[in-house]
Amino acid sequence: MQKAQTLTALYDAPEILRVVNVWDVVSAKAIAALPETKALATAGHSIAASFGYSDGAIPRELMLDMVGRIAASVDLPVSADLDDGYGDAGETTRLAIGVGIVGANVEDRLAPFEDSVATVRAIVRAAEAEGVAFALNARTDAFVRGGERPLEESIADAIARGRAFVAEGATSVFVPGILNAEVTRQLVEGIGRGKVSVIGLPGALAAAEYEALGVARISYGPTTQRVALGALQDLATSLYADGVLPEGIRPLN
């Protein structure tokens, strides 16, 4: 309960909540050791990749096992990427809380409006039944699954879904995509200041810019794992070329 309350307060704070996504215990401990880290968020895509699955295809029990291990390894609140809720978002939420998770992303995959709202309702009610102030970062794929429809339609759809999600008790509304200042402004005006969550991608705004626009949270998805694995490949390429390990390798706390 204390971790849940801490996470909820971080969403409510005037400063944007910055979460660097992790995918296993060692990455979680590495990020948690930084004094700037206030909370952790898992990247579902990265966890799936670690087990050899494509994004969204990992079995629920494997995902819950890993996010539970991450939550148990740190003293910080952990929000988990729970894909689309695995066909039973309420039960998935109950199980996630049982392994120490106090917040989650659950995506609508642009399912019919009423079905998406019902999913959010099920999550909120499951958390209430467990007595946990669960921080639901309800994701709408209005942009990433919007296809070729006009931008204005995607914005209107995201706002309509976002308002409905918040009305059902979602803490914030995650709208992935490269959002410029004007689109972000419209989303914040439509859904609510301190209610919009974004992803940091190449070409997106800086966290401070999103904060000034009233965004509640920024995360970085699977990009963090890709950067780490890219660095590993670069090191391996150097070693294969008769390179040597660099000086000053930091011990992992």
C-alpha cells in the first residue's frame, strides 16, 4: 500500500514522472541504484524479447513471474506493462498486485470503445477489491494503430477514450507516438492537465518540455534495452577486432 501511495503521489506531483524502463532484475537494480530514480516501469516488449517472444505474445505467467521478480528486487514502486490484460484484465491486475506491482500500462489496441472502457473498469475494480491504490496508466493506441486516418481523428479518438478512462478511475492516459507540442497541448486540454502520459522517442520533445505542457509521465519503452544491447554489440565488435576492455568499468551495485 505504501508503494502504491508513493506512485500515485508521483503522478500527482507538478514535476513530470520520469521512468526509465527495465526488463529484468539486473537492469532494475542498475536503474534503482541511481538517486534520481523515484519509480520503475517495466517494458513488456523488452521482457518478451528476453524470453524469445514477439511483443504481446509472451504468456501471462512468464510476464508476471518477471515483473514480480523485479518488484521484489527493489524498494521502489514498480509499474508493469501488462499488454492488453491477457483476455482478463481484472484477474491479471489481481495477480500482478499479488506479486508486488502497484501500477500498470494496459493497452486498448484500438478495440471498440465500450470494450476498452470496460477493460479499464475491470482493472480499477480489481484493484479496489485488493485494497490497493493502483496507478493505472491506461494506454490508447489511437495514434499507433490509427492507420491512415487524419491526425485530427486520432486526436479526437484519444481524447474521447482518455476522458472515459479517467472517468472510470484511470490515473493517467498513455498516448504513445511522437507527439509534438501542438498535439500534446490538445491532448492535455482534452484529457486533463496531469492526466496524459507520453513516450520518449527519437524526434519527441524533451521531458522538461512535456512537463511544461502539463504531461504527467514520460517513459522510454523498449528503447532502453535496444541501447544496452547495441552497446554490447559494439563492445563485442571491438573485442573481435583485437580490442581490449575499456578502463573504468563500473561495478554494478
